[in-house]
Amino acid sequence: MDKINQSRRAVFRAAVATGCVLCVPAAFAADGTTKSTKPMPGDASSQVKKTPQASAQYQAKPKGEQKCALCTHFVAESNTCKLVEGKISPDGWCTLWAKKA
Ligand code: SF4
């Protein structure tokens, strides 16, 4: 058995022994020949953390002519925002407002 397979086996054993499912992808990447570029469920990179409404100074009324319905981040189908947490009014506004193209 070559050195790379021994190393991979050792990582697998450690993963099983500790019940660490996150170590398994590391075992595949241990020899450098297999590398996953797809985010794993639960990875921080696969989740987008939205900004709390208070932090974005969200308000349920427009600011002048600026309102969520005209913002590039607004998702009309669900009355949500790509950046801000919770339900968003089409007539709302926050400091992250950006004109829809
Ligand atoms: S104005 Fe703010 S809350 Fe409204 S859609 Fe744009 S980013 Fe989201």
C-alpha cells in the first residue's frame, strides 16, 4: 500500500472514530487529487446571512422616491429582500437601497 492511501485511511479512521462527518471531504482531498468545489450543506459559504432590519434602518415607508419595489434586492414574489431579514413591504426602504436596473 502506498503512502497516500495509508494517509487517506488514517483520516477515514479518525473521522469514523470521532463521528466527524466533516472530516470525510478532507479525507478525499488529503492526497490532492480530488477536491470538492461544491459547498457542503451547513458550510458557512453556502449560507447567506441577512442583515437584521434594525441594522439596515429598515422602515415600512418610502424615503422620497426610493422604495423596496424599486430596489434591485427586493423579491416581489415573497415580499422579501435578498439582503435584509424578514417580511419586507414594497413601500419600505432601508440604507441598502439600490436602484433596480
Ligand atoms: S430597500 Fe433595503 S429592505 Fe428594501 S429591498 Fe432594498 S435592500 Fe431590501
